Amino acid sequence: MRKGSYYYVTRKGDKQQWIPLGKDYGDALRQWTDLEGVSRKPTLTVADALAHYLDNRSSRLAKKTMTEYRAQAERLGKVFGAMPLADLKRSHVFTYLTKRGNVAGNRERDLLRAAINHARNLDFKGDNPCEKMQYRNPETPRKRYVTDVELSKLLLASRPRFALLIRWLYLTGMRISDALTLPITAASEDGIRWTEGKKQIPRFVEWSDELRSVWKSAAGSRIGAQALFVGQKGPYTLSGAESTWAKVRKRSGVDNITFHDLRRKAGSDVSLEHAQALLGHTDPRVTKRVYHVLPDPVKPVK
């Protein structure tokens, strides 16, 4: 691959020749077969299946998700890459999972399963050894709760523009990736409308006095489809926001905290039913297990 396209590299005399094969991995393989003059299809390896799947999903998934997938594919490739896909057994995947022994292993197995299913939708005729595998490495959900005192310290350690972003994340329970791409035009008379990037689900949050105040301060006099949250040099990128977040944590003295912990605080500071609606969960068990870490207050009998 070179600059987003595949090439067939060969020699003509003493000169190297690059023959373009296009951007689609499957088409490139078929053209490669014709150029090589072989009568059989090339052996599809695990690395081929992963590359084809990532190529197919690259335009549909968020940049951060694709970065994570590529890192997972690289780790899988070091173990299985050259193996013909038809030779991959359930025992191979089970051994990989148990040796990894962590949450990352589960995610990598999920990626491998998706890549093989994608290959089966094309022309791979074999079974998917990742399907119906009961074993998963144990996963303990993170329970870090940001106290009100810690939130105040983070806000005091932030510059005004970044403090607005922190307050917004807490008030809405919004993911950082959605907040950074939120345009000013998302605001309406009734509240904020956006499409959740992870699952492409339409979302709506009504105004409160504080939420409207944050929006007005962040938007200022700007109009149109500009990003709501901007720093000194323009709209925040994810890497830029994370870099600033690290400096804020250090200045505030609040450690072991992520942007996602603000989402958990949002889900914990309201009732379970409210938290489920605010965070956009279809399954209340997810809300209760991961995002609602404080017990709901109850009244005594008398």
C-alpha cells in the first residue's frame, strides 16, 4: 500500500515498476492474481482478513475507533498474521485469549471475529472459530467516581475555555469525541440535538439554566456549523484535548481520572432511570454495572 492505494511492484529490466491496483483490497488481490498468471486464488491469511475488514470500515467508524482497531490488528498479526485463515482453530484463539489474560484480549478476539465474518460475507467458506466461544477474560468495570470537590479542583486548574468543556461533559454525560465535534448549530430552542458517534443514534438533551449558560459562553458571537468548543488555536482535536486534560490533572492534584469518568459521574449523580436516559443506554444493566456507582437515596420507614 502507498498513499491509500495498492500497487503491484515488479521489475522491467533494471527498473522497478509500480502498477496501480486501486484502493479496494479485494479488487487488488484479484488483479494481482491476473498479473501473476496463476489459476488459483491466493491463500487468504488472517492478516489479509484483518486488513480487508479495516479497509471496509475505515470510512464508517470514528478516527479514534480505527486507531484502536489498527493497534489491535497489529497485535493479532504478530501471532496469527501469516496463518492461512482456513487453518485458524478455536484452540488457537482460546490459547491467545488465556495468554493475554486481560480486557484487551477480549477486544482483540472481538475484532478477529468481525474480520472473519466479513471475509465470510465475501468468499471465505470456512467456519469462524471465534463464534460460540463461551470463554472471556474476566472484566471488572471501572468504578472511579469523581467527587464534587475533585470536579471543583479540575475546573479551577483549567483555563476558562477548557473549563466549559469539562462542565459540558458532566452536565450532558456526553462522550468526549461527540463533544469535540458538536457544532454550534446543534442548539435549538428546546435543547441540544446530536447524533451519537459510537452507535449513530439521534440524541437530545433539554436545556437547563446551567447548560444554556455553558453553551452561550462557549459559542460567544460565533454562528454556523463551527465546533462549539475551541481552544486558543482553534477547535480542539482529541489528542489536543487529552494533552490539555493531562496538564489540568497535574495542576489540580486529581489523579487516576479520565474524560470518561465525568460521564460516570453524570450517571451517578442522578437516579438510575435518569442516568439510563441521559447516557442513551438501551439496557439498564449497563448503566447500573458501569455508570451508576452510587446507591440511590431511600427514605426510612418512618
